[in-house]
Amino acid sequence: MSGGNPAANAPRCRLGVNIDHVATLRNARGGDHPDPVRAAQLALASGADGITAHLREDRRHIRDEDMARLAGLDAPLNFEMAATAEMMNICLNTRPHACCIVPENRSERTTEGGLDVVGQRETLEPMIARLADAGIRVSLFVDPEEAHIHAAAEIGAPVVELHTGEYHEAAQSTTPVRIQAAYDAIEAGARTAHEAGLEVHAGHGLTFHNVQNIAAIPVIRELNIGHFLVGEAVFMGLDGAVREMRRLIDDARTGLLV
């Protein structure tokens, strides 16, 4: 994988841990165990810099009361949400540190791609302004495509989170040309966003096996990772999974790629 070692002089890359699927496990049985807030506390104690949670329209995992409790933690909360009036009002009442606006399709299992910022700019621009006025840092979840990145900057988003799903799929294929092309798209998107004055985050499908090449891109300031960490917690505990992810990210940032 290309990229050299400029990450050695880059700022520390933050790790946001998404605890949605702790709530998925809880909801499968009913009741209140396992508690996603307890998982958030453990993740923070194990090296996470913040917590991400997605309040979906259908409340399939995180629920309103979960968000209220997560907002009470002494740590940054990244509120993932669809671009709807309902979610904006809940976010304004919750007052998280940040929110990430994502596309949402009720029939999808997980987020399948980035926002159509170009097509939705008239909806997104006033929403970004209102959230920003409330002191909430707004990011837009986008595919690494120039048109959507530039549109995000033009409508006032201070942050974009690059969708790494295609890179995840490419890495699973073990086809070198496909992996390189997917990586190159993320690297180019990150550079475009940085040059446009945006803070750059990334996430979706990142694992122990593919995270380091992304973490080594110097302008990426934050990675948000959830499903893999919750799944890996079955085998090594959530604290062990978060600590290992933290180590891999830090090693990538200092050039100690494995």
C-alpha cells in the first residue's frame, strides 16, 4: 500500500467507538442487559477518545433514553442521525459534542453509502447552521468523491467522515488492484477535504486487519469503529478489543505498520 510514512509527524488520530450493537444485543432479548452506557464507559477507560451512537428512525438499537444517558458521560458524544426534523430536534435537546449526518434507509442492515450532499444541500445547509448555532460540531458522512466533499465545505460543514465501506469490501476480496484503488480513493478524498478546510474523519468496516493503512493517512484526525469491536469483544473482551485497536492506530501513526 502506498502512502509512505508522513503519518509519523501527524497529530494523534482519535478513536471513536460506536456502541450501537451492544444495544442490538440487548434488544434481541429485551430488558436492559447488556447496557450500552456501561460499554461506553469501558471503551473510554480502554483508550477510546469518544463514543458514537446512531439513533435510527425505527430505534432498532440505540433508543432515546440511551442517548440521554450517553450525553451525561464526561466524554465527547458523536450523535449519528438522519437529516430529518425529528432527529435534529432530538439532537438539539441532547446537546452532544458532535453529530454526524448519515443517509438512512429503513430496509438497510447498516449504512450503505455516503450522503448525496449535492442533491440534498438545500435540506442540509440550514440544518448544519442550526446545529452549529447550538454549539454542536457537524460532520457529513460522504463517499470519497470530490463533488460531495466540495459541496460539504460550501454549505458550512466543518467535518466530513469518509465512508470506508468500499475499502473494507476490497480488502476482503484480497485483490491487490482493487484494494489499492479503494485506498487511493480514500487518500485522495482525504486530501481534497483537508485542502478544502475540512477536518477529516473516516469509518465503516474498519478492522484490526485493514485499519492501519487508513490510520496512516496523516490528515485523517478521527476513526469511528463499532461493529467489529463489539463482535471482537465476544472473543477478547471489549476492553481488549479497544486497546488493540488503539495500539494499531497509534502504531500506524508512528510508522510501526505491521
